[in-house]
Amino acid sequence: MCGIVGYIGPRQAGHLLLDGLRRLEYRGYDSAGIALLNGGGLEVIKTSGKLSNLEKALVGRVPSGTLGIAHTRWATHGAPTEINAHPHTDQDGNIAVIHNGIIENATAIRTALVNIGHTFESDTDTEVLAHLIGALFQGDLEEAVAAALKEVDGAYGIAVISAQQPDVLVAARKGSPLIVGVGTDEWFVASDASPLLEHTRSVVYLDDGEMVVLTRDGYRVRDLQVTEIQKPVSQIEWDLAKIERGGFEHFMLKEIFEQPESLRNTLRGHLLDDEGTARLLGLNLTDDELKRIDRIVITACGTSWHSSLIGEYMIEELARVPVEVEYASEFRYRNPVIDERTLVIGISQSGETADTLAAIREAKARGARTLGLVNVVGSTIAREVEGGTYLHAGPEIGVASTKAFTSQIAALALFTLRLARLKDMSILQGRQFIQALRELPDKVQQILDRAPDVERLAEEFLDSSNVLYLGRGVNFPVALEGALKLKEISYIHAEGYPAAEMKHGPIALIDENMPVVFIAPKDGVHSKIVSNIEEVKARGGKVIALVNEGDAEIERLADKTFPIPDTVDLLTPILTSLPLQLFAYYVAVRRGCNVDQPRNLAKSVTVE
Ligand code: M6R
């Protein structure tokens, strides 16, 4: 989603801000712009399309200036045109604003401003905010921004500069992430840590309702009234290499191949072999409190929603606590039944997904205990929940979630183990589960070593217009995830279904042009899925099956098979999802798609 970066310090800001925007590209965007204060006033340059367009527009004319703001825009209000790109300026062209989020009462404010003579160029809510700040400006940018923000409803992360105060950058957040980077005699704001890392590891995470005022002497955090707020300075652990491609053609491929390591990192320090359980100190729940939980709701979006479904299978099977999985966007608006014995778990890679955050807040307001399984350290959801565990999968830059998905499943397995051992799971069963978890990274590596086989398979199905993914039990969510991966990066239509549901509709689609991917490890529902494969074959469909090694029955039936190492049934999704990620990747690359930044998609969806 939109990216913000701002700078004040001794260095020339132009190239520094462009580099920052490049680091933010992965979030997804459709136009970009930059504003600098160059001594002679405010200079704003913006273009539609990719950052390369902005770079071309700036060739030989990057404005000078040691204070500036820059933005990548993911369109919400108005088409992705140059006029609608940020920064936007006020009526007099003195104040420039960049903004992530949506100002919900923009139309009313715009009308009021038009009535006093303002004219607008763009269709955006951000231009309205810039005009409002300008209208309230009486020589002090900080006060004008605070006054304007008191008038607006909605969500924002903003950065503002003014030609009339060339040594001040004001930024504020409500519902849209913003981080302050603290360097040596220089300061930054950004919507996430990636543009900051090459300059500083010291950051301050702003909370909703907070403003930061950056000057050449330092920074101050305050609320919209006048109260100053003391904020801790945190250190980012990720280094630059982690957010670079390291020899891989795409971030997505790099992240797929990182999964042995990311899984080890997710599990590290949590497995207690002797006791046959998991240590999860961050849950902030005592054993008694955990035992009292009589219902669990897991809420998430997209890929994280798919891992939540796998969590439902695991928790119900091993811990025997009823679980519901809710799309966060539905949960937050549907008057959910929640009480203090309900545990609500939010799952999110970014920790910034607006709907998941709102669902967590809704659950808290209704008295539920809340936990988060989150990847990005210091993200808003991580700070909002009462406890949880970080995934430690490392930065995920590719828009298509891969390593975060398998780490989410691993983290859910840890939570399930902890809960199950407090219920009826024996120490022996616990130890066996731990052993299976420990073996996973090597088994993942075995699958990755066969990536060329998946690449050849992808070659054969490049021209498909539809693909059906079918699985049963804990591999039904893997079917959903496999289909999502393919459609989001290759633009081939794909659907995931529980295999038996196929007979209730999708079977009508099957003909000799329809590839059907079966996720069919030798688990408790193997014989059932064999019947489903027969049904597809009887109608001429092309079957690609993920099977355990030596599954002669399915090898005989299927057109293509890919072998998966054995593991316990409930952990098979960590293995079966791998070839599906690779398949989607290779198909998309061969079709010439931009796999790291698929069209219309944003990495972190910070608007509802
Ligand atoms: O950061 P989150 O895990 O909260 O993001 C949720 C979804 O937006 C995300 O998983 C999305 O579906 C990905 N593009 C899937 O690859």
C-alpha cells in the first residue's frame, strides 16, 4: 500500500528519498512523487506509473534541498494519474502533504473549502487535507497540522512540509503505520523500516493519535492537543542484506528458498523436548488462564486466513477446543459473540492489515483475551494484542506471502502443542509432535531441491486459463492457498475447494483442458481423495497430484505427481504448500508477470 518517506538533516534529500521509495516499492503502488524545500520554495515532482517514470522525470533536475518528503501511491480516491499522485499542495502552493489512508469526511471538508474560494486539481482526499492545513496555517506548521487533524475522520499516516518553515517536518498517524528513524544529526519518517535501514537502526514507533515534529535539532512526539509523549527508541534487528535479493531473480523465489531457515527461526527456543511441550512466554497467559479458554476465534485476511484455517484443524484435533476462523473484515462488523473466556488470535505477516487490526480492537472491546501471531516486530497489531509470538520469518518483501505462511503454521503448531499438553495430550504424543516439527526444515529443503521438477511442470501448464485446487482435511486450506498464489501472481483464474465439494458444482468445469491439482498425502482421508481423483479422470481432467513417496495408487491415476516427504498428518501443509508456491512462481515468471509486485496488489493493506 502507499509508502511514505521523509528526511531532514545535512544531506541532499533528493536521491536519498528516491532510494527510500525504491525500498518501499514492494508495498505496491501506481504513482509516485517527491517534494523538496530548496531554499527558493517548494518543488513538487510527480508521475503516474512506476518509480522509473519519476526517475526519468528527474533526470538532470533532482531538486536540491536537505528537507523533503516522497510517496508511492496505491489509488483509493481517484485514478492513478499524475494529478492524483502525492505530494499534494495547499491553495497557495506552500504546504506539501503525503498521506496513506482515507479521510472519510473529505467531501464535506472539500465543500466547505470550495465555499470559501478554494479550488482543487485532483480527486483525492489528500489534497483536501493539504488545503485544510493551509487554511488553518498561521505561521506554525505543527499547530496547523494538529488543528486540521482534529477536523478529519478516517485513517492517516501523513508527512507535511511548508515553504514558510523550511526547517520543520511534521508527521502524524491514526490507523496507518509510521516510524521515525533516528540518525546522527538527521531524522527520517517512513511507513515501514525498509527505507531506514541503510541509514539507521534506531526507530520510534508512533502510535495512533501521535504527531512527531522533526527539526534540525531533533524530534518531539506529542498528541493532537499539546501533551508531549516520551517514546522509547527501539533497535531494528533486520539488516540490509535481508531486504535485498541476494542473487535470486525475485524476492518471492528468495523467500521460498529461505523456508528451511525461516522455519528454524520460528521454532527456535520454543520446543521443550523433555516436557513434550512448547514454551511460549510471550502469550502472557498462565496455564490456568489457558485452561479456562473455552472457545478460540482466529481472525486474519488472505494467506494469513488460510493458515488460520489450518490452525483450526490442529487446535480442534489436538487440544479439543472449538475454533472459528473469521475473515477480519467480516468479524469486525458483525456483532460477534465474544466473552472473557474467548481467546481471539489475530494472524498477520505485516502486523498492519487494517481489518485484522480493527478485528483485534473489536475483540478487546468485547472483553476477549487477544493474542497475535505476527511477523513484523514492532508493528501495530503486535503492539495492540495482549500477548503472542513473533514468527521470526525475517522480512517478506514479495507481495505473495510464502515463508510467512509456513511460519504461521509452525507458530500455530507451537500454540496447539502448548494448549494440547494442558488438556489431554500425553507427554509421549507431545514429544512425537516436537520430533516431527524438528524434522520439517530438512524436509522442506528436500522439496526445494526438486524445484527444477516443478519448473518443468509449470512449463506444461502455462497456457491454462483455469486451475482447480482440491484438498481434504487440513490440506483443504492448502488448496485455497495454492489457488490464491497462482491467481495473484500469474492472473490465471484458480479456485480452491474441499475435494468432495467438487461434485456440488465445480465438476461442471472439468474437461480435457482443465488442470486439477490434488493435495493428496497419505493421511486419514487418502482413500476418499483417490475417489475424487477418479471422478476427475473420468471426465478427462488433467490431474497433478502431490503425494507421499511411493504412492503407487495415485501415481497410476494422475497425469503428473510430485513427491512430498512423510510427516504427521497435521503438519503436512508446511510441506504441501511448497510445490504450490514454486508452481505459481514459475508459471507467473514464464508468463512474463511481475511476481514481486503483481498488478493492483499491495503488500500491506492498511485501508479497510
Ligand atoms: O500482512 P497480512 O498477513 O495481514 O496480510 C494479509 C493479506 O493481505 C495477505 O496475506 C495477502 O493475501 C497476500 N497477498 C497473499 O499472498
